[in-house]
Amino acid sequence: MTPPTVLIADDDRSIRTVLTQALGRAGYQVRSTGHAATLWRWVEDGEGDLVITDVVMPDENGLDLIPRIRRIRPDLRVVVMSAQSTLITAVKAAQRGAFEYLPKPFDLDELLSVVGRALAVPPVPIEVAAEPRDADERLPLIGRSPAMQEIYRTIARLTTADLTVMINGESGTGKELVARALHDYGKRRAGPFVAVNMAAIPRELIESELFGHERGAFTGALNRTQGRFEQAAGGTLFLDEIGDMPPEAQTRLLRVLQEGEFTSVGGRQPIKANVRIVAATHRDLRMSIRQGLFREDLFYRLNVVPIRLPPLRERLEDIPPLARHFLDRAREDGLAAKSLDAAALERLKQHRWPGNVRELENLMRRLAALHPGETIGADAIAAELAEAAPPPEAAAAAGPEPLARAVERHIRAFLAAHDGGAAPSDVYDRIISEVERPLIRLTLAATRGNQIKAAAMLGLNRNTLRKKIRDLEIPVVRGGM
């Protein structure tokens, strides 16, 4: 049996040599060229079982070849490789019908694995999506680290699908940017993108906010009002801070995801839920599930495609391009043009960045506005970071963090997350419930579900404890831990 033939197009002779040797050792036949025209002639003549092409070649862009190849040989798989490792390159490759995209430099074992998968998978029609206009002018995400490359590839694969996505990442990592990229380059980009922060909506208004309400549904409902699901019809609904959604709203959202329709508050006519849902959270939802704060069945409905956004400290190589990007944006907004010297870039890499990309952006804008010189050095970076740092806690090293300090830190972070946005009106109830729920749950675990003993330990009346267990939806397993 004749081994498969792989066609390689790359204007770098050394890369062609390495790929030819690796594929040859793996048992494939190989033909290589440095020109797109030669590759196209081979394809027209019916040669090859797989194409591996670079993007930038002397006579034509490799991405432009993909639609032409698919028109005359739709079963021929195309793998794209590129040193232009940006989100847009990955998206274009996927939308034009590439089987896979590999950013340079790549691991040879990974490439051989991709080749094996491409040749093993039976040919199926690949939907080639129309590209968004002005795609070259938009670069929503910055970074060429391996972690970001994997995110680009995931987003690119999702541009031709309509799956529910769960984005997890610390505050300031850019979760909404990823959600917007999924919308802007996806199948629903012609529809609206509607973002709602679940932590900013009062508990009593959350169902009305999401699903709308009818006139007279409650006191003050003078007119029918569309909810976010209706506003996002045909597009994307971004549910930010989904981990802060109260239990009753979680139940309603789960029902919508299961049935594909909803009713407004006070309404009777079902409304079709024609939206793609992208959810995001900075919380560990698996821990929230164990604590009884988040429904496990809802988690699996939302977590169809998980995307983890790494904190900035895990992708230090992305700090220089991000810093330059934010200085460029500051200049476009009318601030003075600034640049960073090498020592300044190294100092930026040494910082832990608790506020992640948002903290870096704020620092660059502050320096663009206040730094007197055109070039920013390490001393200026160090001074600004020291000025912005919280005061040291003398007791931090003395032992476990006191409960009061942990609660204070949590509240500060909660309030900071809503700075400049819509402020919630039930902060007291939220914070108390977050402390009260684990307190009661763990006390019940310590007494093996004995509510009389738990009430005595807590100093509560037994009926009061029962009501709190019911209101907080705390599971009680007698005899278990």
C-alpha cells in the first residue's frame, strides 16, 4: 500500500528540511516547495493527500489558497502554520476551512499528531464561514505566549460552531474580550452582543432583568419590558460573574437551557430562547458546587466548552507587547507618546500583577499621563507600583489569616468589581449568606446532621436553624460528613 503524500509549502528552506525529515521518518512521502504557485499546480494535478502550508510566501498568502483548494478538492485536508501567531490568523485559518492551525515555532510531535488525525478522519463537508469585514483592523486579544495561542485556537474552532462556553479567569484577565471575540468572529456576529453582570443585579429583580416582565406583573411594572434574553435574540448573551447568580435564578436559567424557551415575569406565552450563551466567572465553580452555592446540573449545561484565561503572571512574555499596546492606545486617546526601555520591561515582568491585564493597562495610562520624559525607565515603573501597592500587613506572617481580615478582603474585592458600574442593592444579604451558608453546613457536618446539636453549637433556636437550612438550600445528610 502506497503511503500518504504530504505537500509542504514554506519559503524557509530549513523548515522544509526539518518537516521533510520528520515526516519521512514517520513513513510519509513528502514533496516540498517554497512557492504557493507550485503547491497550487500539484493540487490541480491531483497530487497529495494532505497540505501543510505557511501563511506568508513570496508569491501568495497561504490563507488565500485554502478556499481555492476546497473548491476543486474538498476532501484534501489543509494544515496552516504561521509565525504571525495572532487571534486573527487562527480565526481566518478556521473560517477558510483549515483542518488545524499551528503557530510557529511548533513541536514536531504535535505536528505529526495533527497529520495523523487529518489523514485518519473521514472526509466530511466543512462549512466555510464568511469572514467579518475589517477583520485585519481588529485585534481584540494581545499575546503570543503558548497559553494565549491555545486560546486563539479554541476561539478559532468555535467560530464555525454555536456551543455554550464557560470562561474562567481572575478579575482583569479579559473575560469579556474573549466573549466579544467569540461573538464578533462567530456565526451570530450579525446579531446583538448583550452583556449582563450577574453580581450587579438585585436578587428580587434578576428574573425580570433576564426574562423581562409584563405590564402589572409587580408593583411599578407600568409597561411590558424586554429582558436580556429577548434583547440578545439572534446574537450572544454574555452572563458575567455567573457564580454570583442566586439559587432561584439558577433554577430558572437551567430550565431555559433545557427547554429552549422561557416566559416573562407575569407572562403566559412561551418565548423561544434564540441566543448563544457565553458565561464567565472568577470563582471556582466546582468548589461552589461542593459548598452548595451553585447547581451542578447548571454547571455542566454551561461548561460545554471551558476556556481558562491565565493570569498575567503565567504569561510574562506577553507583558512587553501588552504594555506597548496600551501606550499606543493612550497616544490615540490624546496622551503624550511614550516608550519603555529594556530595564522598564524587565521590571514589569517582576511584578505579580494581582489585577492582571487591567492593572497593567491602568499603569500604562497613568505613566502616559504623568511621566515627564518620553522614555519610561525601571525607576518610574518601580515608583508607580510601590505607590499603588496596598500597605503591608504586619500580621500577615504571624499565622492563619483572621476571619475578619478575610471577610474585609472579600468585601473590598466585591466592591472594587462594581466600581464605576451598576452597584448592587443587596450587598449586606449577599455577604451574610456567603458566611452563613458554610458556617451552618460545616456545623451540621460536624454534628453528623444532628440539628439539635448544631442549633446548640450555633446558639440558635432549632426552628430558626431549620428555616435557615431551608432558605439557604443547605443539604442535610444525617450520619454523614
